Amino acid sequence: VNATDPSLLSGGVAVLGVEEGAAAGELVVRCLMPAAVADATVSFEVLMSSGPNLGPLTVTYASLSALAAPRVSHRSRLQSSVLGGDSVSVWIEGFPPVADIGAVASITVFFENTRATVSRIRSSTADRTVIDIVTPAVADEGNLTVAIYRSADPSSTAVTFLHLFTKASASLAVDRASTAGGLVFEATVYGFNTLPLESYTTMDADFGGVSGAVVGMVSSEFRKAVLLVESPATSLTGQVTLNFTSRVFSGSSAAPFTFYPAAEVSVARPSHGPSVGGNTIVVEMTAFPITESPSDLRVSFGGAAGSVSRVVISTESRTVVEVVAPPSASGGPGTVVATITPTAFETEGERAHRAVSFAYTFDKVSPAVLSAAPSAAP
């Protein structure tokens, strides 16, 4: 693909891929456009190895002041295995909103020349769109450019970022846990000969020098086994290497794993209220998962279901929510454990692992006169 007037551009046009279109005889050529003179209209033509060239086609470059480009503000993970199949949540600001969040086909994602699956559109407003992507399998490790755009308008809605693929001989259902430990997840390990199901007791899981535990084995076949692994409590934060070895069988397997600070409740006020419930409690948390909506949270007070009425603020470091207390489960006074659980994760185990708790006291409700009749007497 060549520009008829290259002087308007900062470089050449990179052809990212060619594929068949949806209609018969349709050809789709995906290009990465270079920077150009602001407000310039540039003509291009597609040079064919055989047959006539296509074009001219025109592209108009808007100035930055006239076009606020979408940008990625947050990603749930920065790297994944070349084996693919990992879920990545992406927060995009300034992306054209999707009216029907069930229409996942309205957003297209490519990891360079490989198309990825959009498994879910969590939310989409004029300010922010949040989507879940399933990474594809790729041939080699390294950084790949990821392009996300509205399927109906790829030229003006595209947003890009780099994603790192690593050579991992183990595939983890969950590749991160809090420093509190205790998260149980599946790990598919490769390189061992067929392991008897009961041999999981001979397996060791080393998280960057801290011993975890292999607590079970789901399945085993030649050079592939699915283990149940429990993360340890640790003071380490950041990425470590999770190594799997056996004290009996030869072989080893490894994958990157990340520890993040455990979420905690820093403030819950008031810490008590009437046993009939209905009062609002402001809860401030640190290191809690970013939360978009009250519907993404579940609250319980000693077994009684409460509710979240409002998400005041939610960032990587600080989340503040307003919780409405339910009536006491016992019907009377007492102190219970209140738990806030994020529900946007795939497994109940990971949801429970990311939950936070605080003590809350239901006060005894004093008798009160509601009415008296008659209200006067001789």
C-alpha cells in the first residue's frame, strides 16, 4: 500500500494482514498508518502482485485537537503464555460506547495478525468501556501489538498497546494471588511422564523461593497433568517464577506468577447500627479490585445479605463504597463479620480470595412508643 504523495507522511504504510471478507470476492487489507500532516487528505493505492492496482483511496488525518484518541487506562494482566487461552480485562477511555453490551461481535481485537476472542463487554459508557479478551495461541514469545476497534469503524476507533507473550511450560488458571495466600487454582504442567493421580503428594510448588502446596490432581496423561495448587502467604510482591518439581518423578515445569498486596478494609464507619438494619455504612478499602458498579459486589453480615448502594470511587489503590446493612440474622444484637466480595471473577475461589471483611455490631433496639390512644384524659 503506497501513498501517492509520500511527502505528507512520516513513513511508509505497514500491511498487517490480508484476509477474505464476509462477502464473496471481498478482500480485507489491514494497515498500520504512519503519522501525517494534520488535517491532510492523503491518497493511497493498493499494489497487487497480479492484476490491476486498487485505488486511489483517501484517508483524512484529523488534528489531535479535533480527534481525542481512545486510550487504554488499565489492563488486568500485562503478559500471558504463548499457549493462549488467558483472560485479559481491558479498560478503554474515550472509546465509542456500545449500546448493547451483549453484542461482543461489535468489537474486534487482533494480536497483530491473529484474531482474539472478545468474551464479554463488562460495561460501556461515553467515558469508559471495559472488555474481557481471551488471548490467542502464538508461535513465539515477545511483545505483540494489540489493536482493539469497533468492528463497524476500524479506522477512527482503534486503540493499541503491547502485550508480552512468555514461553511457559505451565499454564495457570489463575496467575496472580494476594500476599495473604490460600488461593486454590488449577495448574496444567507439561514435561512429566504420565503421573498417577495419587502422586500429587510427591509434587512441590515453589513460588519464587516460598513453598506453596499441591493439594490435588484433576487429571493426568502423557507429559501433561492438571494439578490443584494453593498459593502461600508471603511478603513478596510482584512477579516470581512458579516452579513445579517432583520428589519421585523426573521433570519440571514453570510459569510466571504475580503476588499483589492483600486487600484490606482501612475504614468502616459507623461500626455499629440498629439490629433492624437499613443504615448506611461507608467502607474504604485498599488494594481492592477496581469496581465499576454496585452490582459487581456481594455483601453479607454474618449470613444476612446486605447491599451496596453506591461505588464512590474505585482505583488500583483505593476503593470507597456505601453499604446498606440488613436486619440482624439473629433478630437481635451482637457482633458479626461483614464481608464484601467482588463477583467479576470466574471462580468462587478467586472471588473469596479477593474479599475483605470487617467487624460490625448490631445494637439492641430500645422500645419506643409509636402511638398512644387516647392522647388525653380528664
